Amino acid sequence: MPRPDRQPPGGHAVPDPGSRTTDPGPLGGRHERPDARAKVAGSTRYVGDLALPGMLHAAAAVAPVASARVAALDTAAARAVDGVEAVLTAAEIPGANLVGVIFPDQPLLVTDRVRMVGDRLALVAARTQEAAWQAARLVKATLEPIPAVHDPVVALAPGGPLVHDGGNLVRTFQVVRGAAGRRRADVVVEALYHVGGQEHAYLEPQGCLAIPEGRSRITIIASCQCPFYVQQAVARVLGLPLAAVRVEQAPTGGGFGGKEDYPSEPAACAAVLAFATGRPVHFVLPREMDMQGSTKRHAMVIRHRWGADRDGRLRFAEVDAVLDAGAYAGISTVVAERANVSAIGPYDVPSVRVTTRIAYTNNLFGGAFRGFGAPQVTWAAEATVDRLARAAGLDPLEFRRRNLLDDRRRRICTGQLLRRPVLTRECLDRAAALAGWDEFHARPRAADAPTREGMGIALALYGCNLHHGGQRLDRSSAVVILQADGSVVVRVGLTEIGQGNLAACQTIAAQALGVDPAAVQVWQPDTTTVADSGPTVASRGAHASGMAILDAVRRLRTRLDPVAAELLGCRREQVELAAGRAQVAGAPDRSVAVAEVAATMSARRIEAIATGWYRSKPRRFDPATGAGEPYEFYAVACHVARVAVDRELGVVRVEEVSAAHDVGRVIHRDALEGQIQGGVVQGAGWATTERLALDHGRLVNPSFTDYLIPTSADAPKVNIAIVESDGAGGPFGAKGVGEPALIPAAAAVRNAVVEALGVEIDTLPLTPPAIVAALGDAHPFAWVAMEEEHEHASPETVAPGR
Amino acid sequence: MPERITVALTLNGARRSFEVAPGRRLLDLVREDAGLIGAKEGCGAGECGACMVLLDGAPVTSCLVLAASADGHEVVTVEGLARGGALHPFQEAMVTHGGVQCGFCTPGIAVTGAAVLARGGDAADRTRLLAGNLCRCTGYAKVMEALDDAAAKETADAPA
């Protein structure tokens, strides 16, 4: 049975080489993802499926405590384990002992000071994985505990334990807009939100394979989002030039940000071991080590003071946010930049004061995670907006309608003017309609039922691509090769991590060349085939690689079109490409197959390879005041969640989420829907069950039994409304969607739960103890929640080792 | 305890025999001894379902099954789901419905899905039975669409 809107009319599903009509191309269609067939057959080789003769297995000896001085390190017992080929400490790193992405604050191997659980003390290479981990456990570290700090707010107060000698404040960002408008506010809301972190829980653990060529150069095959980050990290620890480090991205089993910054660490470990032993080194992390050691979504503490007038118009917003960086800064500054300018949401507020501070603590360190600080501040902003709506006696939809940025009020809190169309109202209306907002609220609900239903809404204004602060990375490279048979090779620098970048790049190239998607093969990135294209983050994969592909196709056509024109007997300006043929504009019956043009180019030895380049236009932005243009253009997302809450058990069930997304233009419809469905469910999990349980900085639930991500039985039904437009965007007008798909989801769930229970809840996730605590002392299980409360600790000294 | 023990089993329809250490997991036998890398190790603790194989037709997390206990039994991995060179109908439906994203959980889902189809039942049963396979990319919607579609086709194709 054909699926609705599976193909655009006259699409490419049935290739018709003799087509004489103008083909709309594959853009926006649902053609088969190029990676799907091999993956579903089980024949795709991930890094854990690779093996080489003589290959060794790596393991790391890690600190079991969060804060200590390293008094002594004894590796004798580890070296004595049968099968062990090398045990390395910091002194044996050939280059710099450093893995910090932005700040030089994180060593690959600690020498004097442990700052978090999981800090590496020594590395092992052995002939079997079992021997490697056995030896790692036998590395004897004498650790002298020193005071630790686990609360980011406490960490910023004077007199507490210092995580780094320079102090615990990493950086401060601000947005200052308008005069103080507080006097004109009739309703003022104050709130303090504790927003928890999140584990990425990609199904494929972190892993890589390092293959040395003597001590002169090295190949790394890695599960990663950012091969160029891995290249830089490996070059640094080995003391090699970048050109001597080749990083090939392996098929990657999920990332969500967790394979942005972190894969540089296992890669650097494997590289050092490979150079020391002269043998290939495989480093695949066991799940527990992966969850314990890798980066997490940042926990944030967010204080709000917002005011509105009696007509329900926002007058001012004050936000004081503290981001828990954990023990190392990593990319916390970049996360904080996005959080800082996203803290007000898509609302028109005349007076804004946002302060975002980053604090070092002895917790697991934060890193990239889908949304990059925006989900946390959106959770808080949408909670406050609902509070204000209630205080003003307005429906949450109506309150938002009175305050949304739109085509008439287009200035965001940084002063930047949004380009039209601003699709906030469309997204709100479409999501509310899909959810049946009015019908739901018109229906009577029993006030004494054990299970309470609620519906909540949240919006997000998403700055597409990299923030001004990261704009130096916002470039991208592509190579397009027309083969003699008319098939096409495309290489890009951005990665497929499950989000559909191969399908997007294939679609974009096929659309631009007027060929069937099946004629285009997009290969996974390799740092020796394309130039540094920056990271695969910020929902920029399809944008950055797509723009570079379009540039490469443009350049290729300067050589292809003259050949086609000659074969067609027309001028080169008249050549059009569609449905696998070159044709004369306005006379589509005069055409020749692209394959024939390719064969002619090959026979004449005409250069059939072209490179493409993309870089975003320079923007103005003042980091001190937050004034200017943090992002090039924006996307809007609106989610409406319907929940059922078991009041006694405190269990939240997210029944349905209706998601409206301003995407500019659809590139590949199945990939787009998959991103929205997956993002919503990941956001719903974060909202409800995904609790990072830290005890003195140690994750006590590093398993899928104890850290609960949604299963098929938990996932809400996701309704989708796609809003397309001809506004600002990337290739063919497309905007990023990977992150907007998650950002408002948890906030919508929170607002739905609050409506269901009639009490405010200001901690995420909404686990049963949090729900029970919010319901108050009268609840028979209130004592459970009281115990949980104690985990928000003041300064503590480190617990003794295991 | 002997150093090695013999495990004779039917693997994807072929009689095979392996000499393994007593503690070896079925997952290691399948991946390393038989070279069938479709089953993945996502957790090593029976939590994620990426290593699912069929043991006498029932889906099991092969990281929790001793290879020795498969002696005399029938094991089918994702590589054995194809029928006559074509993908299993559920695998084919996963492709056409866009149910494949990063692909790491996909072989396990294909194996469980095939068993769920063989078992029969309604959409709610299918959703519940697939809950032992974690997926972080898709939110399960297109996976369940594919499974429902394959189930509908099986019903339609079944003799009246």
C-alpha cells in the first residue's frame, strides 16, 4: 500500500530514464535511507565489530573518588597480569598530557590531583579485554582525600573547596536589554528551579580503533560526531602534525552530543597505547565505564523573577542561572552561551537581565547534549510563563499569544531582529489543534480520581547552527565526484550518527544534480578526504554539509554543462538537470542522460571532481552585554503534552505529545519525522524518569536497569505538524531540527503535570519522589521525598574509596 | 572443569560445532567464533536487547546466555532472518517505514520483531513485547509502524 505523501507527484520512485517532464526531485520525499538496508540486515560494521591481527585491547585505571591528591601510583601488579603488553602513566605520553577542548584544564592522565570520579590514572593495553580491565583494577593508587564540592551554587560562594586553583567560577555570560521595568508589573513571580542532568544513553558505547604506522603517523577509526576534534586531540597527545593523524568516522550508533567532545578521550588513550606498543589498539568502553566516565547534560540551578502587567503582557524577566560544569570546563562555555541567549524563550519582553554563570564542582563533567543548555532554560522559562498566566488569570495559550514574538514584534532579547516569517503563532496553533487543547480543557475531569490528567504547552526559539562564539568553526567542506557511469560520490565533513545526515546529503546532492538518490553514494567522513568542517552539532549537519555540496555541484557544473550543451546542441546557460537527464531549458524533449554526459567527460579526460565550501556570514555580537546576533537565523518549536499522573504512586505517564516545527523546508521526510519522534521521547524521558543519581560525585545508577530511558511501552504517541516557509534557511531553505525536537518537550510535560496535580513542581526529573514531595507532607510517602532532598548537599568532604 | 567444551548447535539453519571455554557467552560464540557480527553488545547485562538472538524460536539476550547451554538447540541471529535471499518482511518494513536510524539497536529489534510476528497478537501486545529492546533514536514510532505493517501483511497473506 502506498504511504501518504511518500513521494512528491511525479517523483523518483519509479525511475523513468526517458522522462520528458520536469521532475520535482527527491526533496521532501521518503526514499529509502541509504544506510538502512545494511543496518537492518546486521551487516554494518561498527567499531566494536572491527579486529586486526595483533590487535590489543585498552582499559583505563580510574579514580573511585571525586577529590583527592595522588600520593603514589603503583603499576607493578597490573604489569604482572598475563597478557598485559603495556601499562602507561602520564610520564609516558609522547606529546601534551591534555584533552581539554577549549580550556587547558583536563589532563589525559591525572598526575597530582583527582577532581572527579572516573579521572584516569593509568592506561593498559593487553591481548584480551578481560586482561586489560583486570590489570586496570590492579593499578594501586594512594589517594589522599581533599574536600570536595558537589553543589554548583555552593561552589560559587566564597570560602568553599576549590576544584581548580584559579577559582570555581569558569565564566559569566549576560544579556542586558531595556530599562528596569519592574515598577510597571502588576504580577511578579519568583521561582527557583533545579534542573537535573541527563545521560545520552546512545545504544553503541564509546569506542575506537587506533592503527599506528611506526611512530610517524596513525589512523583512528572512531564512533564519533566530530572526527576533526578527535584528530586535534590525538595530534596533541602524540605530538604529531595534524596531517599525520587520519580519523575515519565509523558508523556511529547514536550520539546526541555524547559523541561530540568525549570521543577525543578514548581516542587519545588508544593512540598513546598504540604508539607505545606499535600495535593496533581497540578501546570499546563497557557500558558502566561509559556511563560513569563520559560527559552528561549539565545540571542547572535557575532563579527567576519575572513580571507581567494586568493585561497579561510580560514587562520584565530576570534570570540567574548557574551551570554545573563538573570537574572540567570541557565545552561548558559554549553550552552556557546558548543557554544564556535562550533563557527568555520566544517572547517579547521589554526589560531583560540574564546572568549565566558556570561553576566547577567535583561532579561528572558536563558536555554537549542535544539542545546545549536550551532545554534547561526552556524548562524554567515555560514553567514561569505558566505561573504568570495563572497569576494573571489567563489560559496558558492566551497568555503566550499576548507575548509571542511574531512578524510585528520581531526583536529578540539580544536586540536581533528576526527575519520573516516568524512562525510562533502557526506553531502554537498547529500543536494546540493536534493535541485537541480546547476539547481537552472543555471536558470535565474528576477532581478526586487517583489518576489525574493534564495538558501542558511549551515553546522554544532555536538559534540555528553555531553561536557567534563558535562561529570560527562554522565552515564545511564537500567533494563531489561524477563517475564515468553517471553515479556520484559525495564526501562531506559532517557525520551520520543516526540523525539521517547521509540521507540528507544524498537528497541534497541528487536534487542539485537532477539525478535519482540511488545514484548518489555519500561516504562517511575521513579527515584526509575533506577539510576541517567543524563539529556535527547544533543541528547543523544537513545545513553545513548541504551548503558545501551545493557549492561543489555549482563548480562541477562549470565543466559538466558545456559538455551537455555540446551534446544537446544548445548554449551552456540553457542546460537543466532533472530526472537523471540533462535537458534544454524550455524544451525538455531535447535531453541526454546524465550518465552519457559523464561518460563523455570521462572519455575526454575532463576533471569530474569538484570541491565545495561553506562558511556562515560574519555577525556582530557583544559577549559582555549579550547584544547582537548570536545566531544567523531561528526555528520555532511548540510541543503540547498530555499526561496521566498516578497521584499516590507519583508515576507520570506521558500519553501524547503534539509537536509543531518550523523547519523551513523538508529535505527527507522520514528522517525529519524520526528526529522529531526521537527528540520528543528523549525529552519526555529526561522529564520523568532519567535521574542521574550522584553520591559524592559518583554515579550510582550507571546501567539501563537503574537509569531509565523510555521503552516502546513508555513512549508517548507523537503527533507532528510540519510548518514550511520560504524564510531564512540553509540548503533549499531547510533549518535544523535535531535539537528543537527535544528542547520544549520536557517543559510541556512539566506544565501538564502541574495542571494535572494543581501544585507547582520545580525540580526535574519528575520522578515519583519528586511528585510525592510536591504534593506535600500529607502524602503517605512524603518521607521518601524527604530523604531525596538531603542529596542536594552543602560542601562535603570526599567519601573514602571503595 | 574441562578447559574447553564442545557446543553443537543449529546456527541459522546449519549444523555447527564449536570448542569454547565453559564461561563463554552465546554472544561471543555468535560474534567471535561464528563471525556473525549482527548481534551487538550494548550493555552486557541483558538490559538493552541489542544482542537478541532466537533460541529455539524465543528471543533471548545472548549476553546472558552461556554458549554451552545452546548445545543441542537452534539459534537464529539477525543474519538468519532472511527468507530465500530477501530480507524478512519486518526488516523490509523497517526500511520502507524509516524505522532505522543509528542502527545499533536495529538487529536486536529485527530479531525480537520477527519472533513477535511469529507469535501473533494485537498492536498492544507488540508494543509490550518490544519493550525489551531499547532504542534511543527513533522514539519507537516508525519501528512500531513497521511491525504493525508487517503483521497486517502476514495476516493478509495467511491462508483463510
